[in-house]
Amino acid sequence: MTQETIVQTHNLKKVFEHGTSEIHALNEVNLTVKSNQIVSIMGVSGSGKSTLLHLIGGIDSPTDGTIISCCLSLNGLNEKELAKYRREKVGFVFQFENLSPILTAEENIELPLKILGMAREQRKRRVTELLTRMGMNSRATHAPHALSGGERQRIAVLVALANDAEIILADEPTGELDSENTQIIIDLFKQLKIEFGKTILLVTHNPVVARIGDIALEMRDGKIIGNAPLQQYATFCSDCSASNLTLVQYCSSCGHPLIPKA
């Protein structure tokens, strides 16, 4: 693994037992992610996108294959070591904000810092810095129910950023947002890359969101079937949404086979 590579998987497999049958969620996935890169991951439901994020994030373990992330071999880590990896190296952003309803915005951001054991004054400085840089100071003392959907998701991103994670794993972060708030989150992820130097793996069905990626991966049946700059890959067929992108094998939304354009 080179110095520039932050995540690398080799022949990654994940099999779930379902009664007497097996579900092959991932099938020999080989992936290399460079630092300070946004990788968009697209594909139909059940193609393995979220499973891949969960394995890279140390939430679940592979059935076979290897994962190296942030210079750590996740295969060799025990539960305590995996928990430390998640606390210190990874930030998670989900479709639903996953904020504590009994804490204010600033308290939600501070929570992972408490878990890290950071001193109180240092925690307060970090929270204030994040809220200021994202223009969210005026919402600091509001509980999640008093925030709009877009504001809650922005706070969720700050929670993921609080521990200065090396990797941000975002699973459909705009899935519940309107177009205006979706654009705000798009701009925020760009800011995370440019100003904070973060590496982001972004699962999305939205081609507008996916276009912020340096590359787009398309997954199908637990495999990566394409890896190219987004303007050449991961388009949507006319059955799903209008798009002028070219050179794809499958529609990322419905899975229909496509005839590549010249």
C-alpha cells in the first residue's frame, strides 16, 4: 500500500446466512482509495454499497478477503481495537441523522469527543471551531427537533468530523432532503475535501450528488462493475431520470442494461 493510498481491499467477500440459504452481499471486491479523494459509490438497492461501507468502517467483519485502512489491517483487529479505529479514524454520516434527541446540536457534536476522553475546554474549542466554520453557531443550543432536515444533516456531518477522522463514510446522506438542502450538503462535502483534506466514500442514488466524486464506482450483485471519472460512467437510463452521461453498462438506479453511446 503506497503512502497516498488510505483504503485498500483485496478479494473482499461478505456472506450473510438467511435460514438455509446464503446471501452473497460482496463478491471479491478490490478497491483502492487515495487520500483526499471523494469516491461516489452507486448501484441498485442490494448491490452491496452499504455493506462495503460497513466493512471499511469496522462496523462489520468480512467473510473473506482483506481490508487495510489508515495503515491498519482491519482483519487482525479485535473488538476493542476496532472500536478504537472507529472512534479515532472514521466518521459516519447516515441517511437519517442519528442524532441524540435529548442533546443540543453542540452537545451532539461534543459527544464523540467525550468518548475520546478529550478535556472539556479542548472539546468546547473544537465544537465552537466546527460550528463557526460551517456557519451554524446560531443553531448550537437547539435540539434536533427544532432544526430543519438540512440543518440536522449538517450537524450530523459535524458529529462525523468532530474527532478529525481521516475517512468520512456517508451512506445516502441526502436521501431525505429536498434539492436546496441537498445542494448545501454537496457544498459541505466539497468543503470537507478542500479545506479539511478529508477522504470521503459516498453512497448515493442521486447523480447530482455523485458528480462531486473524483471517481464513481458502480456496484452490481456485490461486485464493482465500473470505475471511471463520473462524466464517463454511472449514468441513469431514461426509465429513471434524464441524463447525458455516457459509456455505462447498467443504469445505476434501476439496473437496466444500457447501450453505450458513441
